[in-house]
Amino acid sequence: MAKALPIEEVSARIEAALYSAGRPLSVDELVKASGSSRSTTLKVLNNLIQKAKSVFSALEVKELADGTFVFQLKPSYSPMIRRYAQRPLIPASSLKTLSYITYEQPVTSKRLLQIRGSQVYSHLRILRRMGFIEYENQRPRTYRTTRKFQAYFGLTDIESLKSSLPKYIG
């Protein structure tokens, strides 16, 4: 029989799952994440709810009406932070260009121009500045993603990612 995890580890796993999910999680999902029993998971969840109340002013761990749990900003703070939440790190148009580069790499600037249009040059500047893409200095330039891109998005094998995705339709 497997040895039970320390409560601190169970708690850390539940915190990590709630934080990274970006959506409410069911008790079953949290049981899987915690590596513990349902009763231990529920006990730890209740402790986390109380701990969040005493530690955080603007954040909470909350059970929703449907029985799921979420780590979220308290609703009273939403209007104040809205302006910060609406500015993504990567603009949507640049993200589309990045996804195309990821799927087709190595890909030439000529092909990118054909698929994404003349705005692709500003996308390439943004993505290069962020360190997500690099190019070979030949004509036409050939672009590919970087190790920083892989680390940032948690990717280890671009080829298996590419084979699991449907073909990009320009």
C-alpha cells in the first residue's frame, strides 16, 4: 500500500491545481491532483478556504454553487483591475503568427507574408523582442521558435505537438 502524502504536500498540490487551472475544478479533479483521498482533499480544501481568508485581502478560494472550487479575485476588486487584465502579454494577432511559426517551422518570411499579410513584420518584431522566435540570416529569412518559447509554454517536444494538432488553415 502506498504511503500517504504529508498534508503540506497535499495542500501544495491542490493550491497549484487551483492556481494554474484558470477555471473551477471539481472535487474529483482535485482528488487526482492531490494524490490523496476524497476526505483528505475536502479537509484540505476547507483549510485552504480559511487560510485564504486570513492571508489574502483580494483573493479567495471559494466553493461555487455547482460544487466546484476556484482560486479567484474577489468580485469587489474586479472593476479596479479590469484595465490590467485586458492587456494580454502577446497580442492575439501576434499569437496567431506564433502558432503558425510553431506548426510550420522552419518557415520563411515570404511564406509568413503570404499567410499572415503585411502586418506579420510587426508580429515578428514583437515575438523576437520577447525571445520566442529566432531566424537564420539568409534570404529569405527562416523563422523558428526558441528554447525560451518552449520553456514559457511548457513544451518539451515540438514535433509531437505538431503531430497532435490539426493542419493550420490560413
